[in-house]
Amino acid sequence: MARFYIGIDWADDHHDVHVTDDTGEMLDGFKVPHSYDGLEDLKMRLGNFSSNPGDILVAVESHQGLLIYALLEVGYLVYPINPKAMDRYRDRYRMSSSKSDPKDAMVLANILRTDLHLYRPLPMETTDDTRLRQLTRAHKSLIQQKAKLLNQLTIQLKSYYPVVLQLFCQLDQEVTLAFLERYPTPEKAAATSLEDLCSFFKGQRYTRPSKVNLIHGLLHRPALRAPKNLEEIHQTIVLSFVAVLRSLLLEIGKLAKEIGEEFKQNQAHEIFSSLPAGEITAARLNAELGSDGSRYASRAYVQTAAGTAPATRRSGKTLVILFRWQCNKHLRAAFQDLARQSVKRCLWARRYFANQIRLGHKSSRAYRALANRWAAIIWKMLQEQEPFNQARLEKRVPLVKTIT
């Protein structure tokens, strides 16, 4: 069976293409624009080499985007190549630091020709998995933006209005945002009466009304003050942050609801929803791992992809165990969230974590070890298409003293 190796050096406006086979000779080389007509021309020219899409193997420095969707839709095997690895392969074909897009396409094609056994093609995902992944990643992005904005808001409050940080434990709760809108400066807060303050907190359905007298006292206590002209600037900035925070919280809530609805429709919902974690975390794991267990040849593959398995360096009698940096960062974060939440919800996870701490590990390493165990457990669940069974886990997966 003849196989054809395609290297595509992609860009925003065009793609350079190199075609070769097992002989290593250049069969074709061309450039197509990044447009509907350009991608149709690409598929037509590649189709001339074989009527069987499985004979067309494509290497590209990306794993998502319209180009990838177009190639997968035809049925071509698409191999994502890490840009760092690509940079090392270039040195096999040059002595200088020269670089060109057509030559990069040639290098990509030859990576598959010589080292195909080292790479795995992108799996054919269901539309439901893709939709869920897009939603969960967007939700995570908004959460990260919220965290950055809260840090900026904290800095502003420390600069002119630190008492707010004493009054409220969370800046992103409704009562805090409403308070800042109503009393955006220490002067306005100190000018309010106890009756007005009680009325405000009652309107916010404050759950601890007995603290209003204490809050009133703190607002009237002498404190360091920023200059008047700077205080006005801080007020303007804080009110802007509050408005953006309100918008972010609203959109985060909408996405969370959409994720819940999409997650319930996924074919692997029963498997992932059985995990001792919140709905968003379970949905993120489903989105990143997909619904088809056949995508993963072994549990080690999942553990490596999630970055929970350590990286080792062995030379002579020296063995060094290192943190694994190269992985699916979204999947790593989802497993870390699962580890933390499962300690509170699952007796086995709580015991496993406590055992790691007793062995002298820091909490970060203990959580990583637990996440590594969860990666193996979920891989088995996907292979068997069975939900989580804690009783079976305690029987077949005893506590261990090392990261496995």
C-alpha cells in the first residue's frame, strides 16, 4: 500500500504544501490561499495521489483551526507536530539559521516519512465532544480573566479603600459589588448613617445582619487616606472594574448553564458525571478526553497527556525525576481540580491524599499523585464504558506509597 506524506506550513493567509512518499522524492510542492477555494484546491490536489483518504498522512504545526477541520472532514490522517520538535528537525536539513516556508513544509513531510512511529494522528472526535470542549475552554478563559480583574481590583482598593477588603471575604459576590457602587469612596461610606447601611444590606439580603453595627464602626474608624484628587481617579477605575466584573459574572453563568445542558447530551455523560467532582470539572474532563476510550492505547498515554506522570532523565547511575511541562494544559488543570474536589467527596481519595502527606510529600505533589491515579482510573472507565464505582476501586486499587 502506497502512502503519501504531506507537510503543510500553515499561516493566516496561505499554506505551503510539500508532498513526498517512501522514496523521499518531492512529488509536488505548491502554495494555496487560506480561503474556501484554496482549501478545496488543496483537497483536490491531494486526492489525485490516492482515492483512499487513509493513504494521505498530513503533518502540520497545529491541532485546531479551519485548515485542520477541512483535512479531518475528508478523512486524512492529521499529525500535529510540536513546534519545539519541528525546530530540532530543521537542523537535519541545514547548517545555517536559514528558514523558509516551503522548506518547513518539506521538513514536516519528512518527519512522518522517517519517524511516523513516534507520532499519533488526531482522533476523529464526535461533534458533541468538540462542542463541549469549545464551551469548557471558553468558560475557563473567562474564569482566568475574572481572577486577573479581581487582582487588579484588590490593588486599587489597597491604594485608597482597604477597609472593603476587611468587610467582605469575596470581591466577586453581589453584595460587595453593590457596596462599591453605592459607596465607592471612604468619604461616602463614612457619611452614611447606620439606618441607611441597615437598609442597604437588607436590600441585598445580607445573611449576617448582626454584623452591620460592626461594619458601620469600621467605616467610621480613622484610617489612612489617599489624596483627594487621587481618590477620585481610584473611584473611576474601581467602578469600571465593577461594571466589567458584573458582565463577566453574567457571561460565566450563561456558559456554565450551556455547559451543563451540552454535557447532559454527551454520550459519555453517565461515565464522567459519576466522578466525585462538580459538574463543570466533570464536563471539562469529558471535553478533553472525549467519549471514545479507544483513542488511548494505555493509561500511561492519558497520564502523559495530562502531565500528571513525571518525566525522567536517566544517564549512567543517575536518575532524575522531573515535573512534566509538555502536556495538554487544559487536561492537566481539569485533573488537578478533580483531585482537589475528590478529597472532599470521596473517602478513597481522602485516604490516598492523607497517605501521600504522611509520606512527607508537599500538598502539591500529593494532589498530583492523586490526579495521576485518577487518570488511570478514568482510562479504565472509558475502556469498559462503565461509571465510577468506589467500592470496586477500594477493592482493586489499594493505597500505594509512591506515584504510579
